[in-house]
Amino acid sequence: MEIDILDFIEQCRDLAKQALGKHAGEPASGGFARWVHVVLHCFRLEEGHSYRETPNRLKYMTEICDVLGLDRENLPDYSTIYKSFDRLKMWV
């Protein structure tokens, strides 16, 4: 079954906020909310691309940036996404 990527991102956002509870809005060390990092990992894994490709793909996906509250000119660096993966295992 094929899923629309925007619907997938919205579902991940809701689940991440629920799983993180009161810590969802707290910025991780990269300056972005924890739930944003979780959703970025879900997006990366669902689409099957690398950490380096994630910010590049997001530049062209305006609706996804809007759902995540990200400015296309100020996307997290791939290294920020990579490093957050290990830190977030304890939360989610």
C-alpha cells in the first residue's frame, strides 16, 4: 500500500509529539524541537535516502517544511540529523 508522504509526515509528527510528551517542544542540541528530529528520521527512512540527502530533498518540499515549521533557508545540517539519531533513542 502506497502512502502519501505528506500524510506520513503529519502522522509521524502527531506520534512523535505524543511519544515525547512534555519534552516534545524542547530543542535538541541542534536547536530544533525534538519532535522535528524524530520526524526527519522517519522521513529519511521512509524515503530511503542518506543523512546528507535529507536537507537537500527538504529544500524542494515546501509543504513538508511547513508541517515541520522549518524555514527552507535554515534547514538542519545533515550532521545535526545524524548526531540526533543516537541521542533520541532514549526518548522514543
